[in-house]
Amino acid sequence: MYSNGDIFVGEVIGTAMLILFGAGVCAAVTLHHSKARAAGWVVIAFGWGMGVLAGAYTAAPLSGGHLNPAVTVGSAVAGGTEWSKVPLYVLAQMLGAGIGAVLAWALYYAQFAANAERDKAQPTLGIFSTAPEIRHPVANLVTEIIATVGLVLPLLFFGQNKGIGIGQVPGAQAGVYGSGINVLLVALLVVGIGLSLGGPTGYAINPARDLAPRVVHALLPIPNKGSSDWSYAWIPVAGPLIGAVLAGLVHNCVF
């Protein structure tokens, strides 16, 4: 059983690592005077996947490496994480995501400044948070629900699939991943979600990943940064949480 202190430290550090890599790759592809500028969607998908890899491996020994309120809620519904621990996980994930967003901004500080100095400065919210290609609240919500089921359900089934060396209940001491190799598998799963399911909304699939960096975007002194788009902000929070509950219920029905 993870201690409260270990959960907090692990989730803060791990989620900060996730967002540093994720927001970092978005900044690398988006901002002017970045060597990776215009590298494209495939690079973004792999960057986020490597963020999951780095963050989860870092946090797993301390907290299980959830890094995502949707993963925590899905694990709680499936019986792998105590409901009393859920607020602590979510708080730590939100704080870590905010720290990671600030670190990504600091790392690309000169590029943010160069972006703002151009005649047609690009909005920077997409570096920190998601936005839909077609703004349709119902369709956007459904997209986030389905994509999150695509993340959380395989995670929960890892705990039951002894064929690849796992016999752990999700959320047990080995974490939601069951074993170390599954962290790599989940990183590749996130890459796959980005490539296959991420086109409509940018695949938040993680309330902390979207909301905390959106708050940071609103607070940071980024010139010509554009809107933080608060009218859309509820969808990347509600969709993943609904998807997580559905994934947990499906898991429970099967097992």
C-alpha cells in the first residue's frame, strides 16, 4: 500500500515529467526558431508517448504512476485504488501538471518571445491544452469519452492478462501497469491513441493534462498568447472522467 506522502510526491513528479515532455514537444513543433518546427502530428504523438514512459517509470515505485485522474478513477471503479485516496491522487496530478507546464514554458522561453515578436504571432494555447478541429460539444465530448476508454480499459485489463506476465490487480503495489514492461506498452498505447483517435480533439484523455496547463497558460506572462478558451475547458475534463467510469464498469462486468 502506498503512503499518502509517497503518492503525493510520486504523482507530482511523474505528472510534471509527463507534461514537460508533452507540452515540450508541442512547443517544439509549434514555435518559431525551434529546430523541430513543423515536424508534424507523428512527432507530437511520440513525444506524448515518451512523456508517459518517463513520467510513469519515475512515479511507479512511489505511487503506481497514475499521472491522470481518469486512470485513478477507472482504477477506483475497478476496485484497484481506494476511493479515499482519489482526491490525493488528483490534487497531486493537477499540481504536477501545472509544474510541468511552467517548466516547458521556461525551457522554450526564447521561442515564446520570438513567436510573440512576429507580425502574425500564433496563439499558444495549443502548446498547453487541447482544442477541437470542429467545435461540436456533443461530438467533442463523445470523442474524449471513447479515446479515454481506449486508454483506461487496456490498463485495467493489464492487471488480468497473465499471458504477458501480469497477475496484479490494477492499482496494487505494482501499480496500474502490473509490471515494468507494461509502462512501455502503455506509452505505445498513448502513441497509438494519438495517431488513431487524436485527430478530432487533440486527445486530452487526462483532465489534469488539459486543465492545469490551461490555468498556467492563463497566468503566464506570454505576450500575444491568445485566449485560454474556457468555454471548451469542461469537455477535456468531463469526457475523460466519463470514459474512465465506463471502462471501470466494463472491467467489472467481465471480471
